[in-house]
Amino acid sequence: MPIPSATNSHLIVAGFHALSDPIRIGVLEILRKREQCVCDLCDALGVNQSKLSFHLKTLKEAGLVNARQEGRWIYYSLNLPQFTILEAYLAEFSNNKVIASARLCCD
């Protein structure tokens, strides 16, 4: 399995960190259907805007969501290429058919 580049390593770590919270998973599930504004995400998840802003920042920094401003509202959508990077990283584990047995390292 090739070692991810420094850039991909950062994206992989940030992506899996972002996926480690139930609220952020909820945001992604909602965005699977369509782009949403912050107010609609708050209503759907039952959280206030300041709490949701923290989670959206984490998702955005991980590259999992895109944000665009329209007037005073910010709309969020999934950034599918980042999911492809995470998927490819995980696929390398399942594609690795050879499992080497441990060798003695301290004789």
C-alpha cells in the first residue's frame, strides 16, 4: 500500500476526525439530499447556530463540505472529491490480499 502524501495524510486525518461526531454525521446525512442553509440545518438537527457553526467549521476544514454565501445566508453542500480520497484510502486496506505474519524483531 502506498504511503499517502503529506497533503493527503492531512486530509485523511482531518476527514476521519470530522466524521467522529454525531452532529457532524447528521449534517452530512442531511446534505446528502441537497444543499442547505445554516438555518435549515439548525432546525433539522435541533441545535443552535453557534454550536452548529463549530461543527460546520470542522467539516469545512476537513474539506468535507463546501460553503457559498448568498445574501446573508451561507449554504452548505457536500464536497464529494474529499469523500473519494477517504474511500480510496480505506479501499487500500481491503485490496491488500497479502497479510504478512509478524517476524521476530528482538532475537
